[in-house]
Amino acid sequence: MAVLVTGGTGYIGSHTVVELLNNNYDVVIVDNYVNSKPEVLNRIFKITGKKPRFYEVDCTDYAKLKKVFQKEKITDIIHFAGLKSVAESVAKPQLYIDNNIGSSKVLLRLMDEFNVTNIVFSSSATVYGVPDHVPLKESDKIGGCTNPYGQTKLDIEYLLKDYAKEHKEANIAILRYFNPIGAHESGLIGEDPNGIPNNLMPYITQVAVGKRPHLNVYGDDYKTVDGTGVRDYIHVVDLAHGHLCALKKLEEKPGLVIYNLGTGKGTSVLELVHAFEKANNMKLPYVICPRRPGDVDENYAEVSKAYKEMGFKTKLNIEDACRDSWRWQSKNPNGYDK
Ligand code: NAD
Ligand code: UFG
């Protein structure tokens, strides 16, 4: 009776594993460390006092992953494993297709062979493409993805929908995440990007820790409250909790369900900068730069479906996330590399 967590040593995966262990789930992690470090497992143990079973396996490798299914009694899967850099996916689209779609196909094949019925999948708000309105509802149109990474998420959603049609016993939760930020309040686990961060919060914390001279704010002429881009930033611990709500929902045997995981509230780049300054009592240097290609004005979630159908509600706010992101970065200036 174990939950298989693919990509469980990554940013969202590690926080979800902590929530699962704290709620007495039996957890098996598979990860190939393409974007994570073995040290994460020690940190998970420090927080929870528990050691999940771990297999260093590439999820695109059918034969190796099959051995895990043979050894473990897997009842549920949370599928985080995937590459997620928008810029890298533009440079190497085939890598993203092979890794993200490839690993999902292998998992579905093994679910079928081993009669595993329940899976939660990490999708993204990116499947909504360029939104023509906000907040975004699960029933809104999807497609028109602006990069190969987003296209893989959309393609996997379709794979899952086809699988559900053929497998009436399958229960599938597609979770569309908005913008995860923050870290566990212990400061022991958090986001550890390789190289120059693409995303806003890790860039902010690297400026705060003195690794980068200033934040580049990409555009101040968007149609938003202060001209800077607006996103729905959700604390990663709330997001992790959303996966436990989804596992519970799947116990009701609902077939395929889709939920946005966000806060329902938009925050601009400058609002986030000022919240970070206030929460951590510091000044953050920034420079207004030209727009980043592909960025949209506003993107935030309609969250009532996740609340009504699986009781999911965020508990933490932007200030909590700013405080926790900074605690993680200041305690670990080089991430998991000491
Ligand atoms: P992450 O890179 O920190 O975690 C992904 C984990 O998967 C890493 O530990 C990596 O080593 C592992 N992995 C990748 N390919 C693998 C493979 N073939 N076999 C085994 N392990 C593999 O990313 P994250 O932010 O934790 O994201 C988790 C999931 O959520 C991803 O699928 C991502 O696309 C999705 N998502 C993330 C965001 C975000 O902003 N962070 C937003 C929407 C969706
Ligand atoms: N931004 C800056 N400076 C930076 C980084 C970002 O001003 O150094 C701005 C962006 O222009 C945007 C906002 O901060 O307005 C958020 O940018 P992020 O890169 O943090 O997040 P995005 O919303 O662009 O992208 C995220 C995920 C993608 C996913 C997308 C849509 O990182 O994987 O949401 O769901 F595709």
C-alpha cells in the first residue's frame, strides 16, 4: 500500500513527500537526479524522522521502473518527474518530448500491467496558453501553448484522457499548478535551481543573498495594477497539501478530474518585491527592463472547483512565502551544495 512519487526529490515533490510522511502514507520515491540532489533525502529525514524508500531510476526506462513495480505494492502514483525549463525546451524540444511524454507513457503502461488505478499528474497553468480573461476556470479553453514545455503538459493531459476512456477503473487527477513559491518553514528544503534562475522568486532570493546585483523586472507597461506582470503565487506547502486532497478525492473513484491549484489572487512583480522587502526587512535593488518574450499581462486561477470538490483551500499567504523562501536561501546560500 505505497504511494509512488516520481520526481520526489525535486522542489514540489520533496515538499509533498514531507506532507505524505507526516500524514503516515507509505512513500516510494523514484528520481534520476537530473534536476535534484541526494541531500534532499537527508533533509526529508531531518524534518519527518522518516526515510521514504528511494530508487534512482529514469522514468523513461520501462525495464528499470518495472522492477520497482515488482518490488513495491504501489496503489497510487503522484507523477512529478519532468523537465520544466521553458527556455531549455525551446532549445531542445525533442528532449522535452522524450522525457516528459516518454516517462508518462511508461507509467501508464505499468499502471495497466500492475492494475494501479490512481494517478495524480503535475500539469500547469501553461496549458491555458495566452488567456483572454482571468480568473482561469478548469473548463476554459486549453491549447495554443507558447513553448514546447507547455505543449508536453497539454499532450500528457490528452494521453491521460485517452487512458481514462479505455480504462473505466482508472482515477486520474490532473492538477494545474499556478506559480509555486516559498519553502518548508524549517528552511531545510526549498527550490534549488541550476545556474541563473528563470523564475521570479529564486531570482529575488539570489539578489537578497548577494549572488546577483539586482532583479531585472521584465516590463512595466502591462495592463495591470502597476504595469508589471501579475501571477497567482501559491505557497509550495499549500500546493503539497493539494496533492493529499487529490489522493483522498481519488478514493471516491471519480474517474478523471481536473483542478486548478492556485490562490485565486493575482500579485504583480513589484507587489511581490515589496512584500519580500517588508517580510524580511530589507531593500531589494531592481531595474526595469524590456518585456520578456512570451509573457502575458495577467494569469490567475479560479479556485472554487478545487474547494467544492476536494476541500482544497490555501492557508499561507505571500508574506509567509517571502519569509520562507528567504529562510531557505539564507540558510542554504548554495542550495543543497554546502
Ligand atoms: P523539479 O525539477 O524541482 O522536480 C522534478 C523532478 O523530476 C527532479 O527531481 C528531477 O530530477 C526529476 N526528473 C525529471 N525527469 C525525470 C525522469 N525522466 N526520471 C526520473 N526523474 C526525473 O520541478 P518542480 O518545480 O518540483 O516541478 C514538478 C512538476 O511540476 C514538473 O512536472 C513540472 O513540470 C510541474 N510544474 C511545475 C511548476 C513550477 O513552477 N515549479 C509549475 C507547473 C507545473
Ligand atoms: N519576472 C521578472 N524577472 C525575473 C523573472 C520573472 O520580472 O527575473 C516576471 C515575469 O515577467 C512574470 C513574473 O515575473 O511577469 C513571473 O515569472 P516566472 O518566470 O516566475 O513565472 P511564469 O508565470 O512566467 O512561468 C511559470 C512557470 C512556467 C509555466 C508558466 C505558466 O515557470 O513553467 O508559469 O503556467 F509555464
